[in-house]
Amino acid sequence: MKSSSGTQAMEIDRFRGQLITADNADYDTARAIWNGAVDRRPRLIARCSGSADVASAVFFARAHDLEIAVRGGGHNVAGTAVCDDGIVIDLSTMRSVSVDPTSRTAVVQGGALWGDVDHETQAYGLATTGGIVGHTGVAGLTLGGGMGWLMRKHGLTVDNLLAAEVVNADGSIVRASADEHPDLFWALRGGGGNFGVVTSFRFALHPLGPTMVAGPVFWAAEDTIEVLRFYRDFVAGAPDELGTVVRLGTVPPFPGISEDLHFRPAIAVASCYAGDVEEGERALRDLRRFAAPLVDLVEPKPYVAHQRAIDETVPHGWHYYWKATSLTGLSDAVIAVVADHAYAASSPRSYAVMFHMGGAVSRIPHAATAYAGRDVAHNIVIEGVWLPQESDEHATAETAWARGFLDALEPHRKGVYVNFLDSDDDTSRVREAYGDRIFRRLAKVKAKYDPDNAFHHNKNIPPG
């Protein structure tokens, strides 16, 4: 096959999609991913039209001993969706979502975004646990575990995964489920992209919305300790329907927020109640009345609107650097560290986010999936953010802030969520994400399905 510019490109037998090389006009656009700090130049981008193209691309890569990167939504902060001097197996045009309202299931292609899923499933009053940003890729989020607003009610994304179609390292196409290749199915539910290219997912769906009570409440940064102590007690007795995320940084320029508050240091508790509107308003009453909020944006709204509410605050092309850890709880000591470090970033766009876990997530048997963090209370991700045109000094300052914040949390850490690991996190942190027992089990599955570690441009689990 020839590249779309008409110049001779590397040929892939039985490939019907688009091949993009450095001489294509759209090469730079095609290699760009969400994190603009990642600048890699693959030899070839194979933009696939379906599973057969993916299989052909895998055959080709193995035959030519090429580094392989797999792109779904291209949203992982570490930039694993693109590699230098290798092949990117690009699923970004494979975004079909097919909903069966009778069985309450959806089949989703591997290049789809969560906004695609929400758009289709909410047409039937259904949803499944997805990311909190609409342009997050389905594949990457799912394979790492899948945290979102609905997880306390309906479990993680992997807990709603019923089956997957996978192109293996030898180019074969298999179906993984509880009944077919169950070892692979177990590993896919949390083990990341180590075991093959997932070309489609089948998810369980749940009745939801279309209207629910959701939105953030902001308080001044100087109230952080009091807010977090109240929040600790508030979520301890929260119903499963209530999902909450704490954001510490500055007030984003959201519609409905006075300009004089924009970029003011603040703590926010954002909520989403996966149930009756009146019940949701009662569940959030005490939170909304606590102290003196700067602004309260909680209201009944469509689920799809809430899911995409923060999309513009984390756009493609900005530069991102993350550090993260899981926490067993919000002790006074943890709260003190968070309050002391959260607002010390140089950039007004940098922030930290804490996800409240528990609920249905904690009730799934620990051995049921490869996701390991079912006994943690909160996950925190520290996100350094700066603009592409800003100097290297900005990058240095934001990365130093994130690292220092994580170091200060060292006495309180318990594991880490693999999807939050940044590019410079080494193998020791990947093992930390799973613990020794799950890591060893994953290594055995890896040895069976990818013994040569062809899929290693990821949070890698070597075959063992």
C-alpha cells in the first residue's frame, strides 16, 4: 500500500486503512497526542479500519522487528500511544458504539472516546462507568481499571467488561471473556496494554439519568483543612450512588463563575449522584451548606453534560506531568500535607485531584480482576500543567512541584493506580501498582500470550 501523499511507503499486506509516514502532510497531526509534552517521531503510523488491519499491522511489525505503540484515544499522560522510529498501530478512526437496550450491553471499538459511549448509551437511558473527561480513550482507561463517577454504584470499568476482541502478538484474533481465554480476560481487566491490541469491548450498561444532580462546590484555599476534615466525615457515610472528586488548585473559568474568581486558589468537591434527583439533593445538602462556599454549581443536569464539563480545562496539546499514589485514608497528617503542597505550584493550571473509592469497587473479590487497589480509600493524582509556548523553566518548576508533593506523601502511600503513572515511572512503580502476587500472575499470562514482549511500549509487565 502507498501513503496518502502518493509517495512510496512501507507496504503492509492486506491492509485497507491509511499509512502515514514523515513525508505525509498530516504526519505531525497524526503523531500528536493529548500530552503535548510528548514529541515522538514514529517511522510509520498504521491507521486501521478494523480488526483485520490491526492483525496485519501486528504481523508487519513483528516481521520487521519494529517497536510497537498502540493508539486508542491517545490520552495517557505517559505518551505510550506513540513511539520513536517504530510503528504506531492507530485505532483512532475505529470509534463505533453499538447499544443493545434489551440486554443492556454495548459493543465499543478500541479507538472510541468516552464521549462517544455516553452519547450513544444515554439515548437509551443507560450508562457504564467511564472516565471523567469526555475525550479520554475507552481502551486505555478500561485496561488499567477505569475510575469514574459511577464506580461506587456500579464498579470500575473493568467490573463492567463482559468480553473483548483481542489481536495477539502473533497476529491471531481471539475473544476473551469468562468462558473464552479466561486467563487473558482476567489480565485485561487492569493489566494494561501488555497482552495484545483490544479492538472492541463489550460492556454491561445500567439505567441512569438522563438527568441527575451533579457539579462542584468551591471554597477558598485557606479553608482547605476544614473542608477536607468535613469531607472525610461526609463521605464516610455516603451512599454508593454518590461519587465525589476533590480538586485542589485554582477556580477554572467555568460558565456561571464570576470573572473575579477565575484562577483564584480554591478547593472544590465535585459530586455526581447516580440516582433520583430529589435523593441526590438531600444527599448533598450538608456539603453545600458547609462553611461559606465561593460558588456552588451543583444542580440537576444531563449526565452527558456533567461528563464533559471539565473537557476544556484539560485540552489536547497542553503539557502535562503527573505523580500519583493511593491513600488508605484522610488522616489529619495526610490533610496537612495536602493543604501544605496543593497550592505551591507555579502554574495556575496545575492542580491535584483525589478520587473517593469504596462502595462497589471494594466489594468485588480481590482476585477477580488484575486491578489491585480495591482496599484503598482515595487515589490522588498531582498534575503539573503548563502551556506549550512556556519556557523550560515552567516545565522544571511544575515537575519539581509534583515530585515534591508525592515525596511528602511517602509515609501515607499504599500502591498506585497504573493509569496515573507518568513516563519516568520505572518498573518498580508498575510492580507497586499491582503488588507482588498479582504482578507474578500477570507475568505468567504475558508469557503465554506475548512471550517475546512485543507489546512493551506501555506500563510493562515482562513475561515471567
